[in-house]
Amino acid sequence: MSKREGQNGNEGKQALQLMKRILIHLRGAMDEFLRPLGVTTAQFQMLRAIQNAPGSSGAQLARECYVTPQTAQGLIRHLENGGFIVRGKDRANDRIVTASVTPAGERLLEKAEKTALELQAQLWVGISAGEAQKLNDLLSKCLRNLGEEPASNGH
């Protein structure tokens, strides 16, 4: 065991476990809210990605949502079947299928965003902006340590 592992080993492991538990809890709460609306958290995230970048290809959306292209296609297919998006052909390359959000998708996003914000607010109760910034700085450093630049767009 290196000196670095010895210094942060147990604390680092506990931090990873806590982060995972937080993410699992948030996802479970969001899935419970979304279930009656006919979508999962992953589908909601895909819908949000489509809203943020209409006309994106499936491959671009897969990268944005951190899923495989095959998974992205399944999510997109479900959203299309539910009437939340419409698909079309890219103007420059007709082999690329694009997607855009329908009015029904916009209504779903509006409802789901409110719940997501409520869950986030609940998560941060009792934590100051300075403490949250320190956590952001630490997590960004962890991403850099793994060779990935932290996302600058809030994801």
C-alpha cells in the first residue's frame, strides 16, 4: 500500500460509499415520482438532453447521458413511443436520426424538473454555499486525478 493510499484509503472508501448511497437514494426517489408519468430517471435524463440539444444524434445523446449507444436507442425509442419526442433525419446527413421534444415532453420535463429541484433542495439542507463549493472543488480534483476534466455545464 502506498503512502497516499494509507492516508486516504479508509476516508476515500467511505466517501465513495456515501456518494453512491446518495445517488442511489436520489435516483430511487426520482423513479418513484416519474413512474406514474410513464418514464424512468434515465428516460427523463435523455429527454432533458434532447431538450438541451435538439437535433443531436443518438451517439451524441449517449455520450451526454453516459450510456452506451444501444441503451440510448432504447431510451429514445421509449420516449418516441410515449409521444415525448419526435424523430427526424439530419439535414446534412440522412443516415443520422435526430430527436426533438414534443409539447407532451415539455410538460413532462416541467413536472419532473420541479421534483428534481425539490430533491436537490432537500439534499443540501444545512449545507452552506461555501461547503458545497468546497465539495465541488474536491470532486473536480478527483475527476482530474482520473484523467477526466470536470464537466463545466453543471452535469
